[in-house]
Amino acid sequence: MLVLAGIIQLVSWTTTISASLPPVPDLQTLPVSAEVTDRDGLLLRPFTTAGGHWRLPVTRASVDKRFIDMLIAYEDRGFADHDGIAWNSMLRAAGQFVLAGGRVVSGGSTLTMQVARLVEGQPTRNAFGKLRQMIHAQQLEDNLSKDQILDLYLTLAPYGGNIEGIRAATLAYFGKEPTRLTTAEAALLVALPQSPEARRPDRDAAAALASRNMVLDRLVSLGTIAEEEARAAKLEPVPTARKPFPMLAAHMAEQAVKAQPTARTVELTLDKRLQDALERLAAARARLIDPRVSVAILAADIESGEILASVGSAGLLATESAGFVDMTKAVRSPGSTLKPLIYGLAFELGLAHPQSLIEDRPTAFGGYVPVNFDGFNRGTVTIHDALTESLNIPAVVVLDAVGPARLVSRLKRAHANPLLPVDTAPSLAVGLGGVGITLRDLVSVYAALGHGGKPVSLYDGLGERPVPQVSAAVLDPVSAWYVADILADVPPPLNGSPGRVAYKTGTSYGYRDAWAIGFDGKTVVGVWVGRPDGAPVPGLSGITGAAPILFEAFDRLGSRKAALPKAPAGVLFASNTELPTPLRRFRHPDEDLVARVSAPEIAFPGDGVDVDLGLRSGSQSPLVVKVRNGVPPFTFFANGAPFGRSQFARQDSWTPDGPGYVTLSVVDAEGRGDTVTVFLD
């Protein structure tokens, strides 16, 4: 009767358990960590599950076969043949349980039964729990293949703390994917799930070591590995701390999971090797400059527009430099970085050639008075030299000729989004940084310059890939090549080689932003350096702060390095004297009108200033007087007495007798004049 009652109870339990089992898990819908990968599927950054666990998607095919063999040999040698329950092992475990007075000596669980326990997340240290596990294991065997069951184990097995699954474990303890494991590493990973908290190597390295060596000894006795292999494996230390999970392209990865919250894997266009190299570069350079300074770098393929690396800051966790701010998308002042496009428009409109001469002299445009970065004027220079030396005045003169609105329009053709003050039209200040723009915008503009003037749509893998379409060019091919050829002659920083990269630097007003953007035959790279809060960084400039980073970034391109493109048909190779007469000297289309309506102004010295010429110490230093606007020739006066007359030049010098006040005047060819009073010391 007792036997019958036991059978009836067993049947009742079985019926109840079968009805309450959870659905058969599907690996495609099993909750796992979202992962962001690069263009080749390499992990950039994983995220924890909603429950805070690291559980990365994994399959048997992506795990070292040696580990699989060791796991099955140690845990379940009959895995390939049983239907979820190894009855011999169960009977052995039951006998040991009885002889030990109700104490569990061995579990007798198959890998399938362990998967059943992991799926339910419930302990099985009693008879009812073990029965439920056995029934659940049979259900799994009836509905899943052996490979699928093994994949579930590899995904769910506990490895201590919030680490679940073989892939999360190898990343946490060894800092690598599970595709290649040493014998010692594989043995430790076999041992940990049996008692993950007690054997955690980051909590108890001695316990981890002992359990690993126990597995090695057992595998030797089973003939799975040779004794010599086990002996060598025992010499390998166990890890004593967890390694950080990868966090490459942190800003873009976070944007990716927000854009696709249900996706298990989001693939970006980035190149993991390059991304890692440029992140290290940005962090190292920022430390050398100032702890409050951040660095952003963006690299893209010129032909496809695919973004290869996106470094948003000098470090996501860098608190002093606001590392959480993605500076590739921050709107900043571009400084002088738009000058190449200004000159490109002049080439396209037939107003200039790289060897055309242009005046670098004090010039005013109404109330706007541009000055060169160093405060000096070079006189007559070529367009080529005006751009390579980044002179401000010639650039504004040319911009006034081509029109600020045309410049802004071409920026938009390049898929940039220049931001102007509300309800204002583009002005000449745009050419020297008076507009808001992002690093991503500038990279898009320079990609077009390197692509023969054709616009390039940047793409990072998020959203729909832009559909190629015929659109208006940013510049014609000849003008774009002229610009690239000039930029290739810009003197490189100390760590760069001349002629390999066509690039331009820029420094915004008040030393707030330092830029360097450049390209070779395949890749465009942009660098921004500054403080995310917009505070000035005294002494920071594009050539000293950003350009060295740009050239180091190109050094890290590896096989992507390529020579600059050759000249297209239509390029005119000529010296200034060989140019057609209209191109020998740049002339503003309204230059005569500008000269006639603008009275001369003394640009230096300013009215009411003190000028230290060292006169009290007996020096006889001359005073240089500079004039802007007006029609030459100019006559210069000091206290009413003429001291110079220049046919073309817009400056002259006068040597005073001693210190004191002096009245300086200038009169142009049309009799208009200007007067200032200064004190000489």
C-alpha cells in the first residue's frame, strides 16, 4: 500500500510540475546584455540587462572547442546520448544521499538538468525540486537540440556576482572573448559554476586555484588532457580581480542602444582597432595639456562616408573635463577652418588662382575690422601663401567678394548645419569663426574637399543609410583640388611629415577651441581640443594643440594610409607671371567702388594710445603708421609736416625727436583724410 501511495503521489507531483513549467526558452528572445559592435562584429561596448547582470549573447560556435570538451567530460560525459537524465548518476547520488544520512554528496545532474535549474532560477536541494528539475530537463530535451541546450548553458551559467555566461566570464576575468582559452583558463571556467560565489577568483583566489586544479586532476584521470598539460596549466596564476568590460565609443554606443532599445546587437561602422587607438591618443594628449581639457576625434572614409572612429571626449569618466559630453556633436566656433572653402569659391568663380596676388593690408568693412592672428601684415602675397599662413584679412576680402551667403550655402551642400544668431543674415564674420558648427560638420566639409568637391554623407550605422543621389557639388573638381594642393603645403607640426596630409588648423576667439582637420587619399580626420564648458585655455591654438594629435591619428590608420589624389583635367599649373592677366592679381569685383566710398583710416597707432618707442632711454626707433581704405597714393603728416608719400604702400615710418604728444594725419588721392593723436614714450 505504501508503494502504491508513493506512486500515486509521484504521478500527482509529475502532473502538477508539468503544468507549471515555464515555456521552453528561445535563445533569440532570451534576455541578454545589449551589445554594440564594430563593422566586423567585434565588441565595442556591452550593457547590463534590466536586472543588472552581465549576460552576453553567445553560441557554441564562438567558444573554444577545448573548453566545450573539458566541460562535457567533467560535467556530463553522456550528454550526447541521454534524454536529459543520467540514471546511473542519479542512482549513485541517491545512494550517497542515503548513506550520508540525508546529506547531499553529489548531485548527479546532467548539463540539461543544470540548464533547467538556471532557466527557473530555483534551488533543487530537496526531492521535489530535483524531480521538477528532471521533468523540466526532459521537456528541454524534447523541444531543443543538444547544441541549443549547450548554448543555453553557455549563456546562463553563473560565474560569480552579476556575471552570467561564458562570454561575460572571459571578459570579466581574462579581458578577452572565449574563442581562444588556455587549458588553465578553461579549467577555471569549468569549476566556477559549481560554486560561483565561494570560488570567485576576485574574492577568494585560493579557493579558485584549488577548484581549478581539482578540475585539471579529474580531467587527467578521465584521459581528457595529458598529465604534462595539467602540470603546466597549474603553473598559470588565477586572476585576482575583475577586468572592466569594454567601453569603446561610449557616447555613440549609448546613443545606439537608445535608438534601438529592443535590439540585442547594434552594429556600427566603426573600426575597433582604430577606435581604441584614437581613444588612447585623446586621453594621453588631454592629460599633457590640462586636466580640464577634453579632446574629440572623428575619422571617416572619404568615399563611403562611413565613420571609422568617433572619440567624443578624453574619457567618459573624466569628471574635470566633462567626459560625458560628446564633443563631436557640440556646436562651437570653427575659427579659421572655413578659409579653404572661401578660397575654393574664388577659384570656382574665376576670381583667383592659387598663384594670384592679394593684398594683406589693414582693411575695414564698415564696422568690421579683421586683423591677422599675430597682428602683423605681410603686404602682397599669393593666395597660396595667404591660405597656408592662414592670414585673416585676405580671407575676409575674398569672402566679401564671393559672398557670405554663398559660403553658408556650400556648407549646407556638404551636409553641415551652420548655426547663425537668430534672425541674422550671414556676415563676413562667418569666415573667421562667427558661426556655430560641430566637429562632425567640419569632417563632412573636408570630406567633400578630399572627394573632388562632391558632398559626402557621413554614416555611423544608426538609422537608414543615406541613399546615394545626384546633388549639387560643394566645389567643382578643379577648385577642390587647388584647395587640397595648397593645404598639403601647410607646414606640419613637429611630429608630422610635409605633403602627406592636406590639413588646416583653426583657433576660435579667446583660445576656446583648437581645431585641426585634414585628409589623405582615403580618410578624413578631424580633431577638436578645448574645454567643454567653453572657458578659455590660454595659449591653446590649432597648430600647437590639435595639429599634433591630427598627425598622430593619421599615423594610426595603418593600411588605410593613401596618397593624396592626382590633379584632375583642367588644372592650370602656372607661376604668377604665366597666368592670364585677370588672374595675376585678385581684385574684388567692387574694389574700385569700395576704394571710392571708403575714406582712409589710420589703422595704427590708434587714437589716444601710448606708444613705447624707448625714447626716454635715447632710442631713435621709428614709428610705423598704417592706413586702411582710401585711394592711394597717400601722404603722411606728423604735427602738420609731411614725412612720407607712398605710391602703393599703405604704411610709412617717422622718427620723432623725443617723447611727447604728436598728431598724425593721412590724406589719400581724393583729398580725404584721417587724424589721430598719440603719446610717444
